[in-house]
Amino acid sequence: MLIWHLIAQPKQSKDSLHRDCLRLRSYACTRDHIGYRMFTDSHCHLTFPELALSWPSISEAMRAAKVDRALCICTTLEEFEAVHSFALSVPHIWASVGVHPDNEGVREPDLETLLSLGSLPKVIAIGETGLDYYRLGDRSIADMEWQRERFRLHIRAARQLGKPLVIHTRNASEDTLRLLKEEGECGDSRSAGGVFHCFTEDTLVARRALDLGFYISFSGIVTFKSAQSIRDVVAMVPLDRLLIETDSPYLAPVPHRGKTNNPSYVPFVAQELARIRDCSIEDIASVTSRNFEDLFKVET
Ligand SMILES: [Zn+2]
Ligand SMILES: [Zn+2]
């Protein structure tokens, strides 16, 4: 475990990154577990119609791409039953429970519901939840109190259950961090912790999320030409806080950009992280799979 902690350094030069990867490699090689060389998709929507209908071929593609685990994310209470029964029926697929901040006109969650659904077998996370001020329309940020109240509810449920949050934040990082702090999240033993998924903020926001004890997950966006500011974040996140995801069916990475995404494409995200961190794709597979186990407390 000591080696693991040695790699968790906040700011790293290219040389020290390379040294970390060498350390990591020797660590990974001592582990007699092939699972650590497989990929884990920490965020996907397998029950969305674009993916659900082609599950047999996606499952086949995942096997071929060595993607052996995925977290299937819930975005409405109406869809929870489908997400949960899918997770129950497939080994190494898990579920979350939550209502996405963009979803309006859907069943509003209450604490009791989140606590009871969040306690079911294979439900390992609360979310996706958070704040999204991107589609305000003719509303002001002050009008979005309903979103902030919904987010607070998810944070409270996660803290009571001791399960991590899957956080979606867009054009709202200041309030997202503020609410987490106000609800008591600080990285201590009573904190729920969790992940800022599909990270598109800058290094300063990443630093503050890390300081609160959160992980950072990168999607296919990191492979897009215009995403240099996100690649800068990849370079500064400690290896033991990195996760990868597809957020499929959206955001397919290059070279599949524009197509329907699916979890078998998550190695393209890993490949880009490996290039930035100057280590091998196997290293990224190992470290992100291990981080997934640590954060979501799943057995291998
Ligand atoms: Zn999201
Ligand atoms: Zn999502």
C-alpha cells in the first residue's frame, strides 16, 4: 500500500510523472490479478434505448476490448427499476440511483426514497446529481433553487448511506463546490466523497474538488482537438484519483467521434490519458480499475 500512496502527489513534473508510472508498473506487476489490466467504464447509460437494444453486441464488443466492468447510471426515478434490474442481471455491472439536474417534469426525489433505493443490492452510488446552469433559458441562476435543493438531498442521502456521489456539474462549479462544503463534504471519514464525472472544468476547479476528497473522471471529450484545457487537468490529477468513463451513448471518443458511444470505447480515453501521463495504457487500465474499486467499494 505504501507504493500506492507514493504516487499520490498533487503537482508533478513530466519526470516525476514518469517515475510514478515506473513505480506503478512494478506495483501492478506484483499483483497476481489479471482483472487489474482490464478497463472499467465508471459512467454509462446502458438502459438508454440507443444502447439497451444492442446490448448483446455491446457486451461482445466490451469483451473484445477488455472492458469488464461498468457503472450504469440512473437519471430519473422512473428509470431506476430498469437500471437496477439490468445491474442485477449482469455480473460486473452496477447501478446508481439519482435524478439528473437537467431532468424537469419528472418524479422529484425525497430523502426516504433515495435512502431505500440506495440500500438495494448492487446500488453503489448516488447520482448522477449536481448542478447544470447551461440550459437556463430565460431563467436566472436564482431561479434554480429547485436544482440546488435536489442536489442537497442527494448529498444528504449519500452521507447517510456512506455511498459516493456521482456529480454532474456544468457552468455551475462554484455553487457545486459550495453546496458540497455546506453539507459537510471535506474528505473526512464522515464524507460521502465521490466523483466529478465527465470533467470539463479547469485545473483550479479540479484542485478544489480534489481537496474535498473527490475523484475526477474523464470522458471521450479528452480526445477532442479543442480540449487542451481538459488535457491540462489530466496532467495534474494524482493517479490515485483518476477514473475513466464513456458517458455513453454520448461523447464517443476519437476515432469514433459523432457515432453512438458504448463502454467498449473506454480504452480510447485510457489511451489519451496514457499519452498525457507518459505511461502505458495498461497502467491507466490498472490504476483506474483499482480506483473504481476503492471509491465504490466493489469486490473484484
Ligand atoms: Zn452528466
Ligand atoms: Zn451521464
